[in-house]
Amino acid sequence: MIHHDSIIEGKGRRKVGWCAGKTEYILMRKITHEKQERAVGHSSYGIVLPIMLAAFLASCASAPTRGAPAPPTQPAPPPVPAASEAKPASITAAALGLYRTMETARAAPSDDELKVVASAKTLIGMAPNAKVTVNGKLFTLDCIGTVSAIFYRMDIDITKDFGKYSGNGVNCLYMTLKDRAVLHYDRYPRTGDVIVWDNTWDANGDGDRADDPRTHAGVVMAVDDDGTIYYVHENMFKGVMIEVMNLLQPAVASDASGKRLNSSLAIATASGGPKPARFLSGDVFDAFGDILRIKDYLKVPGAAGLARWPLAVAAAR
């Protein structure tokens, strides 16, 4: 036997959908129960059913009708762009890995730079390992002794921190410059910059000419527009002299016009033996160091001022 409620509910769903059918179903139940209440004397349904009806009507108002299309999905708001980094007003030399701008590198020499040149000139022509006294201190003019004497005359002691480091004098100079953040690798240095070279001789005696770092040093005297650097150093065969290096053409001895660009610097392992594969000054370059930038740090204690003259020579040239 099919129940009357089922027939009513089925007809209601076919006509008006689920919510409308359910409403009709509740109304029919209410009528039926009211009749039952009158018949048996119970009145609780008169209170409960209106509450049930109100709850179902509320749910119908919020629930979508079966089969009805879902409301269109609102597109997500576009992502908020990240705050863009402020563009620099200009690109600095440091951003390009340069120590100085070209304008600074090519500016007229300062007073201190001119004093470096004047001090170096007093040593040019002295024999290898000559002895000189500068401001009361005795120097041997090997490579590091020559560099030391040039600056000591300006009351700058490049050996001040040598006791902190191991290795030869050139390595100690390099480490001093590194720790004071004045090493650089610009192709156009300034007068007064020191130069450090690698592999100029077989320092460790193992026969390998490519594993001897920081074996020689010199001082920049001048720089041509084409990048040719004039430096003073102690040539172990000829003594203190000026030679050249060009880091724009480091492996070229002379240009097409015959101008010397790079001097021979690395020596043969044995006297009269073949030169190493890389022997030109530009080819064994390591770094520059801006000594004048840290002159106050390296100042000789108690020094009255820079550039005290004259230079006393303790050995014949």
C-alpha cells in the first residue's frame, strides 16, 4: 500500500522542486496532525510544526534549487605587485668592481703622489741590494726594501703590521693592504699605488713556475692614456729602475709602433735557462694597493711630517 504522504511529496517535487515540495509536505502533515489532535486531544503539534515550517523556509531561502546553475564565481583580485626596488641614481665604479672611477684615476696627481715620485727618483740607478739610510733607518734595496724606503721617506712605514703575518715581505705587504681594504685590480692605477706580482721566480724551489704567489713588488710612477704603467722597482740584475706594464695588453711586449708595453719580469729558474711561459710584467700581475689611502694608519710614530730630506746613501751606486 502506498502512503498518502509519499504521493503528496512526489507530486510536489515534480511540480515545484524540492523546497516547494517539502513545504507542501509539511503543510499536509500539519493538517493531518491537527485532525489527529482533535481526534485524540493532543495539542503539541500545533506548537512544533510552525517552528519546523519556519526552519525549512529559512533553509530554502539560502539553499540553491536542485538543478539550478551555480552563481558565477567572482574573479580573484589581481595580485598586488611587490614594491619595486628603487633604481639607483647612477651606477658606481664599485658596482662594476672598480676601485676608482676613470675620472678619479686620470685626475691630476696629488701632493702626496708627487712626493712618492720625488722619493723614488732618489733611488733610481742604485745597485741591487744597495744599503741606504732614510730618516735614520737602514734599508737594503731588494724589492720590498726599495718600496719601504720610498714610503719611509714620507714617514709612512709599510712594514708596521708585518709581524702579524707569515711569509716573505711581499706577502706581508699584500696582507696589510688586504686587511685595510685597499687592494684593487683597476687597469688604470694612480701614482703611488704599490704593485704586487706573482711567479716572478721559483720561490719555493719546486721547479713549478705557476705556484709562487706574491714574489715581487714595485710602485706606480705614472700611467699613459693607453694604459701603459711606469713603475719603479728593484731589478735583481740592474738595480732600482723604471720599467713598464700594460694590463690592457698584458701578454704583449711591444705594440706595432715599437712602444714597450710590458717589461720582462719573471726570471728563469736557472741562470741562462729558458724563461717561464709567462714572464712579462702584465702577465704575472696580482694586485695594486692604495698605500696613500692608509698613510695615517701607517704613519711612523713621532714623525714630524712628510718628505724629510735629504736621503743618505750608505753604499755606492
